Amino acid sequence: MIHTRVTTRFLALLVAVFVTGCATSPPVQEMSDARQAIAAAEDADALRLSPRSLSEARRYLDEAEAQIRARSFGMARTNAVRAKNSAVDALQASQVASQSADN
């Protein structure tokens, strides 16, 4: 009984260390994706056509950059993905608004 409990605790600790080890690398790809999505939205005139989503994307990216400096890579990764998603929303809204204006 005690042996099983010790083994279970050891395995839980091992899994926690493994998960932490995987999450300790900076989110380089996610940051790049977010920056590229924001640039694409800006090129599509999102500042004028979808300012709220673009502002949100920039805010998430700023938060991710601060979290990287604080070495909080898990939260930085999450906010970089949020920044990319908000930028994609801004891009799509800009494209729809632009198409509506053309018609």
C-alpha cells in the first residue's frame, strides 16, 4: 500500500517535471505568427476598418512580450496565440468591410 502511494507520487512528480520542462521554452513561433498576422491586418487597413480587434491583438502581443521578459513562457504562448487570433479577426473584418464598400 505504501509502496503504491510512493510510486504514484513519484510518477506524478515526474510528469510535472516533464510538463514544466516542455513549457519552459520561449514561444518563438507563436510570437512570429502573431506579428505576421498583425502586419497583415495593418496592411488590410484594419486600423480604420476593425480597430477594436487590431487593438486587442496588439495588447495581447505586448502582454506576451512582457511575459517573455518575466520568463513566464506558458502565459506568453497563450497571449501570442490570442494576439494572432485577434489579428486574424481584424483582417477578416477588414476584408469584409472592404468588399462591402466596393459593392
